[in-house]
Amino acid sequence: MTRRRVLLAGAGDLCLRTGRLLREQGDEVWALRRRPPAHDSTGLRWLAGDLARPLRGLPPGITHVVYAPAPDARDERAYRAVFEHGPRNLLAALDRAALQRFVFISSSAVYGDHGGAWVDEDTPARPAAFNGRILLEAETWLREELGCAASLRLAGLYGPGRVALLRRIADGAARVPRGAGHWANRFHIDDAARAVAHVLGLQHARQCYIGADDTPHLIEDLYDALARMLGAPQPPYGPPGGETGSKRLGNARLRASGFVPAWPDAVLGYKSLIG
């Protein structure tokens, strides 16, 4: 089998975990970041570059791309720079004829609010905030530009190194919109990395997948379960945060493609972190 040449564009935590999996499979993996680490033992081949600007000197013959920058979600200009201009800059610097798969890491924010209903890849997207709107625009552009593009719309990520919610609950700083019918959707960071590698390797990928575990939770049920495990008081009432809206994410399409989450329920996933 021909060795794949993979570029991780915007190599943060998710891409680093994905890169380790790809290296174990024998892939050649390059990681692009504005400021690569001075010392690294992952075996990744680091590249310096800003996706918001024209790129130079990328390796020839890249066959697979994971596009996963992580700009500040409060900064619309930064979001637009890396998700509107970034894909164009990257494709201009790559040999499109060599590309076999381009996985675009998106977010469930593209759906907006659905009143707690189940949503899947065929549910109309109606983002309420600028981040969801910009991501949806980027997905649409890539879909029209590249036949090999696939979007992975991720739920809220948690796992090792992503325990801010546990800290807020333990410190008594968390608030929860009790009685509002607000649903929480989660995806373990290691499952997310496995899902990225999985979609990257699909021979006949669909244009879009939801990346979430099997078990949406009413947000008060999730927070109360975590508080019990931490031995902390139940979080008091507070209004819903942000503009993500309430919905239950269905992962049936990703599962049908052969992916099985190692952490199908966030309560169990968080319990492993607390333990």
C-alpha cells in the first residue's frame, strides 16, 4: 500500500493526538503551526506557517489533509481569517491532483438551536453565532471546491487536559439552566482523534459527519452527576451560556461508517478522569 502523506493544518491538541495515531499506522505526517515547538519527540515533521496568509514551501505530494485551526471563539476577525481565507491559502499551496481526502474539523455550532430535538447530518443548519455561520460557509465552499472534502462536526470535547468543567463544579463556579430542557453533547478527545483518523481513511466518505458520543444528557443531569462524583454541591441555577442552543446530536452516520466510540457516555468518561 502506498504510504500516505498527511498534513495537519492547525496542529493543536486534537491534531497532535490524531498525528500519533497516523504515525502508528505508518503515515508520513507533517504538522503546520504558526510557531512550531522548539523541542518535540512525537515524530511529526513540523512546518511554520500562518493559514491566514499565503503559504510557501509545503511538502509536495500531500495526499491527506486535516484542517483544524483553533482561533479564539470570541474573535470574529480571527475566525474569518483562518476559516474563510485559510482553506483558500492552503489549497493554493498544495497539489490538488494528489489530494485524496480533506477532513475539515467543524462544530455542532452550525446547527444553532433545535429546541432539544434530535439532529443529524440532514438537519438544516441554522447557526445563531458568527462562529457557526463562518464554519458553515467554509464547509459549503470546500464541498463545492473539492470532491474529496468531508466535514466532521464535533460536539463539546473533554478528556485529559480538558477538565475546566470539573474545576468549575469543584470550585462552586458552575451554573446550570435547570428546567430549561437544555441538552449537552460531548465527545472524548481521544475518540475525536480516532474519528478524525477514521474519516481520513474512508474510501467513500460522506460529505459530513457528526462527531459525538452516544448519550446526550440534560445539562442539569450531567452537572449533578459530576458534582456527586466530585463530592461538590449541586451547581445553582444560571441562564444558558453562549448561543449554541439545545439539541441532541445523533452519531448514527459515523457509527454506520464503522466507527465505535470508546467512551459512549460522558458521565463514564468524566468518571475516569476524576478517578
